[in-house]
Amino acid sequence: MSVTTEIKRLHHELPEGVTLVAVSKTHPAEAIAEAYQAGQRIFGESRPQELRAKWECLPQDIEWHMIGHLQTNKVRMIAPFVALIHSADSARLLRVIDSEARRVERVIDVLLEVHISAEESKEGWPPTELDRWIASGEWREMSGVRFRGLMCVATNTDDVEVVRTDFRAMKQLLDRYRTVFGPEFDTLSMGMSDDYTDAIACGSTMVRIGSTIFGHRYYPPKE
Ligand SMILES: *Cc1c(COP(=O)(O)O)cnc(C)c1O
């Protein structure tokens, strides 16, 4: 399948109210340009350097989303242009996003990444910690950040019931936190190539799809 065919198919298939983030990490600018020609405007990347380089050479009306783990010392590189950070996973990172956003006179949209799966991983807030941080009210002082919703990566398993349980728990969290943050807290970023239909059935409003559109990724050796 070509990039064009897949983009058109997804635009046709995704229900109203579900936004497609085309995950272009590791793929060259030409592949992104093809998706752009097919009508796609939102792209997700997971490395700040790569995101910045692609932003510099591709059309200015692209909305660039940061979906991967973000180190505090890399925020400055993307703060001037990033449209949405999906992976805000600590108070420390949020403080840096807030100050970098104010430095460039922007308000940056963020999603709080929740560690919803039972797997060991450093990424995402454990739900109890997130509860505690939200209750602390620190976020109210962050004028450079707009809290837009939640993001997760579901448990990596073939057992669809486990995956659906993660997605349902996320939807409940979104509904609960929306009463705290207000109506702008409306985005639930969940669902990837293998599980996006289940995610949508459970209330996802934003799917992050990479390999279905662009094919396999070939990671360069670690720097
Ligand atoms: C790479 C990545 C995706 C896309 O995964 P596919 O399985 O290729 O669709 C989605 N979300 C995150 C956080 C990713 O890192």
C-alpha cells in the first residue's frame, strides 16, 4: 500500500471527532511530503532533533506533535513551534515546558501521559501520582501550558481484553479530570496501528498511526 492510499483510506475510515496523527518518526521528508499531498497535516515525531529538522524543511502549515519521551534539556529545541506535546509525564518536565513556552511567548498544548499498562516502563505518570499532582493545584500557576487531555500506550499484548481494559480506564480518567481542568481538557490520545479501532470504540479522540501508513521503521544506530 502506498502512503497516499493509506492516508486517504484512514481519512475516510476514521469517525468524525477522531484526529489522525501520522507518526513519521525515522521516515524521510519525502514520505511526509507524500502524506501531505494526500491531505494530511498533523505529524508525530518522537525525537526532538528529528522533529526540529523536519519542521525546518517541510511546509509551514504542518502541525507537529511530540509523542515520545521528552528530556527537559530538549524542550527549548521544540518550544517555538510544537503544536501538542503528548508525552508530559512529570511535574519537572511540565515546569520546563511552562517556562520555555513563556520565554517564546507561547502557550503550549500538552497531554498528560498516563502509565496505564501493567508493564514496567519509565514512561507516563502512575495514576496515583497523577492524582496527587493534580490535587496539589500546581498546574494552575502554569500560564505557559494549556492542559488538553491524556495520552497512553496500552499494554503490549495480543489479548484484546487487556488492551480494552487499559483504554476504558483512560476514558474514565479523562472524564474525571475534565471536571477539574474544564472543557478544554477534551483530548484522549490513544490507539496505534495495531489497536486503534479498539481505542476508538473506547473513546479515543486522537490516534497515532505510523507503520500502517509509512511501513516498517528502520532505526538508525544509537548515537
Ligand atoms: C511509534 C509510536 C506510535 C506509532 O506506532 P505504530 O505501531 O507504528 O502505529 C504511536 N505512539 C507512540 C508513542 C509511538 O512512539
